[in-house]
Amino acid sequence: MKRNSRLSSTLHILVHMAETQEHTLTSEQLAIFIHTNPVVVRRTIAGLRDAGIVTSSRGHGGGWQLGRAPEKISLAEISAALGETLLPFSTEPESPGCLVEQAVIAALDDFRVEAERLLAEKLSRITLADLAADFHRRYALIGVTSHAV
Amino acid sequence: MKRNSRLSSTLHILVHMAETQEHTLTSEQLAIFIHTNPVVVRRTIAGLRDAGIVTSSRGHGGGWQLGRAPEKISLAEISAALGETLLPFSTEPESPGCLVEQAVIAALDDFRVEAERLLAEKLSRITLADLAADFHRRYALIGVTSHAV
DNA sequence: GTTTCATGTAACTAAGTTAGTTACGAGTGG
DNA sequence: CCACTCGTAACTAACTTAGTTACATGAAAC
């Protein structure tokens, strides 16, 4: 797992979970998908459990499952549950009282609020089901190609 | 200078430069504005020079100046010249051949391309002159307040 | 031409962030 | 009880970036 790939790694995991909704997947199995280890997986998706996106159970037969249908899980929720910031820059005052800085921060904050609203809106239109459907399309295509070749 | 505040720090510097277009400002003077040191300033805005946003000159009376009128300098250009990424997440394949991952990456890349276009468009509409004007508004307001009180 | 002032840049240090790892506690079901 | 699994704390390693030091280069003043 590389830096700042938490969103894509998590989506990878979640689509696999969408593909096996009938049974649970352990942290260990999920870790294999994204080439990391079970503790990192638990830590990463702990926030998703709190948001109801996934559920976890302990003991024999325990593991992880989607908390609701993939159609009802948007990328916006996932991103928010991961605690990811959509915009990377900060605007904390460093020279309190400097009017130039205040003007800069005001402009950037306006931009950020608007931008985050836009991005969240876009992400809210993409669901896990969409990703799963695209996966199925690719899977079918490979099958056809295999037959053809 | 804190983490990821390069954009706001740079804007801070640039607005100060817009306010003193008649003469140059040294790295040392600029460093004081953002509470850091001259080398960090030079390193940070080196990219802006390459982009023509600022010019630098050495020796006696040397220093930094805007490369063109503040009306002609947009935040989009500044952000690009700083090498800042507008979106923080990466989508590098980590499991080549995994169709689930391919579907995830395709979706995120589509989103990113569209999002970056949107954000760049928004930033291109804000110029240094806008920030300077807002600064003047704030300055005038303080003046009025001072008279009133 | 020497001195002074300024940028350009390399090299190193310190601090902060995050993934990875180890270890162990706490539920859960056979 | 035992095997399995998550929950979580604590530590390590790698990486990133701001800060710093040092020095070369260039330009103006004298």
C-alpha cells in the first residue's frame, strides 16, 4: 500500500466484498487483495464500520461484510468515512493580523468550500454497485477475448 | 511554514509583491512575511520564475518582482507552477491484472480528470489582482473602524 | 578591481506522517 | 477449552518536507 492510495485500496477491498456478499471475508483475505497485512486493513476500514458501510464480527466464521447493498454506498460516503480530505492545501493563519494573509485565506477558503461541495456531489453519484458493474463488464470482455483468441 | 501551506504562503508573498510593484523585494524580506527563511522562499518560488510569474535579479538592488500585471496572474497558474496536485489521492496499479482494481482505477481516474478540470477552471478565474483588491477593502475597513472608535 | 549584496543550489538535519509489524487482549463458536 | 478473528496499542522503517548551513555565481557601488 503506497502513500495516499487509501481510497483506491479501500474501494478495491469493498468491491471484492460486494462480489462475495453471501459470506464474510477476514482481514487476512482482504489484506492479500491489496498486498498489505491484516492490521493495516482493520485500521484502514475501522472508520467504515463506524459509518455503517461495513460490519465486522469476531470469532469463528467472523470477518467483514458490507453493511448495506452496494447500490446504497457512494464513494462520497467512503471517502468521508476514511477521513480523507478532498483538497490537499491548508489555510491556517500564520500571521494573525496581517490583512494580506486574511485576504488570501478568505479567497482560498471560499474556493475550498465550493470545491469540496462540487467534488462530494460528484463522488456521491458513484456507488460501489457502479464499480462492481464495471468489473463485470471487464470480466465478460476478457471471457470473450479468451474465446476469440 | 506548515505542511501543505505552500499555496497560501506563496499567495501571501505574491500579494505583497503586487503591493510594491515599483521596487524589488529580497528573499529575506519575503521570508519575514511568511515566517520562514530566505532559502525556503527561493526554493518555493523558483518554479514561479520558470513560469514567468515572477522575475529575480541578483546583486545590489536585486530581489523579486512580479513578472506581469496582477490581473494577468491566476491562481491556477500559480498552483500549477508550484507543482501542487489539486487532488490528493493516487491511483497507481498495485495488483496488475486484477480486474477489480482496474475498475476502481478507471472510475477514480475519470473522476480525477473531471475534478481537476473543474478546479483548475475555478482557480483560473481568481487573479492576484482580486486578492489585492480584497486586501484593500479590508484595509479601508480597518481605517474606517479606527476613525469610528 | 574589490567590496557588498543578492540569488542559485547542494547537502545535511529535524520533524512529522504513515505503512508495516509485533504483541496481546477480548469476544465467539465448535 | 481451543481455535479463530477482530480491536488496539506500541514500536519501527521509510518517506516527505521545512529548515539550515555553506558556498558559488552574478551584479551594482565605490
